[in-house]
Amino acid sequence: MKTETYANGTNLKDNGNGAGGSRHCFALSPAPVPVSPGEGSDGEGIGMFCSVGRAELSVKDIPECLKAVKKVADAENVYIICLNADCIAGYGHIESAVFHAKRSWYEDKPIANSFEMEVLLYTGARRQCNEIGEFGLHKGNNDLFVCVCEEMKNKVGNERDGNKHGKDENKNEKYAEYCEKNEKVFSELEREIGLKLKNGDDSGNIGDGNDRISDRKLKKLMKLFDIPDEELSEVGIGRIEELIVEKVALLDIQK
């Protein structure tokens, strides 16, 4: 999985409207776009930069809420995926889902009819759209990971840019621009749907930094991803995210 973590847990400067806080950001390297008969390709492919924020949201009408989220996404030319935090094992789980969904959507044969739904399917390691309702929004109070993804159509830090130091500076500058834009998207979501962003690096995975996770969430994840007690006992609770990431990757074989 070719991902590069950027600004992981970094406190981003408040932009003046309270939209500061910690974001987990990662970049997916571009891959060559398959060439169809009679078509050309620039060979650059499409990369992706994603910012993940922890948030709370009260939802009265799911279709109306999703419509408002889509309005923001279309206006900013990004993808926005709202993920139920109770169903997420950690940031690695999200990175894996977005990586495989991106590859399926742009380079293979997608399962869903939208990129956002493709991410949800891979998040849940499911092939059927009617099986992933629990992984998205629900009525009432939602504890969420909100993922904002933007296409990177040109390689960041191309080999022709010069020495490694120069490439790193160019890459970090470009990533900072994506971070800043995504922060504006989070601010728009605050205004449009009442999203309440959380401060701090709360991954929703490890309870206190000592490889502990709440019993309630552990049991839920084991049930959702069909992980038997024997398998978890063998590898240890601290590696449940690895087991789930493996199941996400296996969806490529199963579909």
C-alpha cells in the first residue's frame, strides 16, 4: 500500500473560525492510468491527498444531510466520506480503505457508482452496498471520522524536480496547500450541517496508548469483521487493526 503520512497528529493553525485542531493526513502516490484502445495517457495517473478529522454530528434526516455534504464536496471539488467511528479500528484502517477504493475506482473495475460509496464498501470489506449502512451516517448523534479527499493529478516531488532536498521541499509545500484547502472544507461542513470538530488526536482505536480498546468496541469490530476469539487471542488485541486491514485488502480478490 503506497501511502505517505503527512502532518499526522499535527495541530493545524486555527483559520479564524474555530476550525483548527488535529488532522491525520496522508497521500496516495499516483499510478499509471490504464490505456484503453485508441486512447492516450500522460502516464502520470491520479494521486490523492486526504485529511481525516474526528467530529460529532446530529442527524435528523440522512438523505438531506448527505445532500448538504455533497453540495460542499461539489463546490470544493473533493470527496467527503463520513465514517461511523464505532466501526473504525484506526487511521490505518481508513488509509487502507481509501487506497483500495482509489485503485478500484480509477484503475480497475469499481463496485459502487460513486467513489464515496466505494470507500465505504472497502471500509466494511463488503461487496454489497446494502451491507454497509452501519459504517456511514445514522439518525441521531454520530461519532465520526470525516475524510476529505482531493485528487492530485500531477506527481508531487517528481524525479525531474532536482535533488532530494528540493523534492522534499516541493512536496511539503504542495501538501501544505492541500491541508489548507481541506481545512476550508471542514469549515464549510461546520456551517452547512453543524459538524462539530474535535480537537486532539483521538483515533478511536487505542484507548490509552497501552494497546487497550474498550470491550464494547472490540466486540463490535470482531462481529463486523467476523474475527473469532481464537484468532484475536493468537495475535493479540493490539493487532486487531492489522487483521481488519487484511480483510479490506481481500475484497480485491473477492469482488
